[in-house]
Amino acid sequence: MNDSLIQKTTTFFQDTFGSTPEKIVLSPGRINIIGEHVDYNDGYVLPAAIDKIICFAFEKSNTTISRIVAIDLNQEFEIDLSKDIQLSSTVWNNYILGVLKQLQDNGFDFSGVNCVFSSNIPVGSGLSSSAALECGFLFGMQSLFGLDISQQNRALMSQKAEHWVGINCGIMDQFASVHGLENMVIKLDCNTLEFEYHNADFKDYALVLFDSNVKHSLFTSAYNKRREECEEGLAIIKANFPEVKSFRNCTEAQLLTLKDKMDAVVFTRVHYVVKEIARVSKACEALDAGNIELLGQLLFETHDGLSREYEVSCPELDYLVELALADDAVIGSRLMGGGFGGCTITLIKKGKEEAVKQKFAQLYQEKWNIELKIYDVKIGNGTSLYEPVG
Ligand code: GAF
């Protein structure tokens, strides 16, 4: 699948610029097994890079002008790096502009590029095509100009690019896109950025993504608001328990004593966060022990929290999880990513996937009159240079 994407991108580059690309970069989207909305709350997350990628082809332009072409959108833009970088009204341009701005703000020495890219990561599905865009573009710039940027800083600079665009996101997506390894999930401590790889062996179960095919427009505002609510809650926790430095050190018992001291909505949000951080460690242990049934149960619990307490679900996603709960072949399912649309991540007994997929697709179509998209994903490598063989 990715071979044809690489071929298409390379050919398009040659047709557009009349030369062979100097660098080809592959940059993946991500899934997250568990640990949702806890990255910006200093919690643990369990993401992985996937085999759906953006392919970039680059060369230096040898001027201050960069020309960037999005093949699939049939759109392009130019930016003169000798002028101030400003936000554009075209959203995808901003992820790239944000990376260029990061490079400038950090004093790196680089000039213009010619770049084309093409993707097979579904956009707006919660698979982090934006992180793949930032991390891949940054890696291309780093490789072309020999910039000294560590893997960790690549993730951090890409995250800052996204903040510049307007989403006050955590580090999970960019970290997974940069650090992914085939068949491994990453247990990431979002406080220290220490991480360890764990085998992604789901035994008798297959991971399937059901894409609700909806994206509700309140995503950005609601996402930033959740972050503010958590900050408000944490300030109250710290004022009452000075030994607690972040949510990870706060026990549920401590939090419950503060119920009357917090706004009811804020309490509900942070209650979810404290429980979700604890669930990630349990889930990782269950995965290591091959107890996939327990892992599945934890996914259902997470969805319940995201839907009722954190309120980042939507009726279409809740419906997909209801279908999962009612099906004997499914042991776990939850919305994945920021929410308000996008995908559920679902564990299905191997051998039963096709029947479940067919059933869900039919019922979903009947209920919402929307086509359910379905992706089987493999866990793949992080951002890398493509070296053609032979
Ligand atoms: C989005 C954000 F970009 C991540 O940082 C993370 O907060 C996620 O939503 C929710 O877990 O993907």
C-alpha cells in the first residue's frame, strides 16, 4: 500500500519540479490503546504509530522561497522565509508554517524547499494526520539542512507548531509519530517524557478502527476548555494537598474529599483524569500478561468516562460502543483521540472480524444514514527517511 504512495509522490515531484527528490520522508499517524486526554495532564498514555502515513518528497530550492504542494488536495502555497511567518486561512498550510516558525524561533539555519506530499491517513478521523504532517515536514527539513534536533525535540517542536495553529494539545500524537516502532506500543510518561516499548500482542483479538465519519465543529474550543477545567481542578487539589504535584500523585480518595470545594463540572472532569491515569498502568500490565479480556474491559470503562464525565463523545461514537457492548465477539471498544467524532478502537475475537464489521456497518448506516468506514491497522515505525532499494 505504501509503495504505491511513495511512487505517486516521487513521480509527482519529478513532474512538478523536473528533478529527483533529495529526500523522501515517511511519517505515520497514530492509534492510542488507552490514556485519553491525560497527556496534557501529566499522565501516562499507550499510543503506537501505524502503517498509514504521509509521504513527502523534498529538495532545497536554493532561495528563500518554499513551495509546498498537497497532491491529494490539489492545492499548494508559497512562503517567503525572508518575511514574518503569519497564520494562513487554509488550515493545512498552518501546520507547515508552524514548523517553519519553530525552526526560525529556535535559530536554526535553513532556507527554502520544494516539497510535495501525499497521504493515506484519513483526515479528521482521530488518527493524527496533523501530527504526521508536522513531524514529517520537520524531519525533512532536519535531513535536508543537517539540523541538530533530537527525536524528543522533534516531537516537542511539532507540538509547539500545533499550539501555534490554535490547539493546546498534549505531546502524545507527535511523540508517537516520531518514536513509533513496528509491533510495539509506547508507554509514555507525559510528565518526564520517559518511555518504554511494550509488545503489541493482542493474542486472540484483532484491533479494528470504526470511523464514525463525523467531525463535530466544537472540537478545538471544547478541547482547549477541557484543558482549562483540568488546570482549575489541579490548582484546588494542590492548595489542599501540597504534597500532590500533579494528577498522577492524587488518589481517588483524596480527590473525593474535595468534591464540595470544586465546581461540579470541574470535579467530574478531574475525577475522570485521576481514574484514567490509573487505568493506563493496569491496561499495560494486562497487555504484558496477555490478559486481553481485562484490557478490553478497561477500554469500555474509558469510553464510559470520556462520554459521561469528560463529555468529549458524540451520539454516533456512543452508538458504536453500544453495539460493541452488545456483541459477544467484541471485548472492548472506546472512542480514540480527542473525540467529538473520529474513530473507535475496538478489540474483536479473531475470525469474527468480518461478521462484526458487516453488522456494524449495516446498523450504523440504518441509524445515522452515514457510511461507517473501517480500518484494519498495523503498528508501524515512526518518522523515517525512505531509502530506495537497489
Ligand atoms: C488529541 C491531542 F492532540 C492529543 O494531545 C491528546 O490530548 C488527544 O487528543 C486526547 O488524548 O489527539
